[in-house]
Amino acid sequence: LVSHDKMVAAVLDLCAGRRDVNILDVGAGTGVLGKRLHAEGFTNLDAMEPSHEMLKAAEKTGVFKKYINDFITEEPNPEIENDTYDVLLLCGVCGPGAVPV
């Protein structure tokens, strides 16, 4: 969970005390990062995850407002309006077979 620790610290630093920012957790998996951010007071969290099973696990955390079962691509997602999010997070999702880099 070292990468989660670093990500939470970076978000806390970036948001400078604000907890009302809108955050999209891309590749949310089972919701570990979302739970950590929620524990820090962030409540405007949405999850994007291509695996239906993983997204179901993320739903069980109860910390996300919206659950998007999709990949992130170059094409706009019809479920997401422009300028919806202040912060996009990708934690542990880049690599072979994951989000293309």
C-alpha cells in the first residue's frame, strides 16, 4: 500500500485543505484508494473500473457516488460531462494489460 500512501499524500497536498473537490478514481479496483481518501474527508468520489467484478467490490465500500464500468480511452465517455472532475487518479493501473501508456 505504499503507492496508496503516496497518492493520498499527494492529493492532500494538491487540494490544500479542500475536501469538496470532485475526484475520479480511474482503475478503482476494489476501492482501496477511495476508502483511504474518504477517511481523509473526501466525499465527492467516483469510480471508473473496466472489471465488473472489481467494480462490484468497490460498490461495497460505499464511498463512491458514481460507478462507471468502462475503460479510459481517447474517446469521451458519454457518462462523464466535460469539466466534471478536479482530480483524476490512477494508482497501480499503468502497465502491461492495463491502462495504455
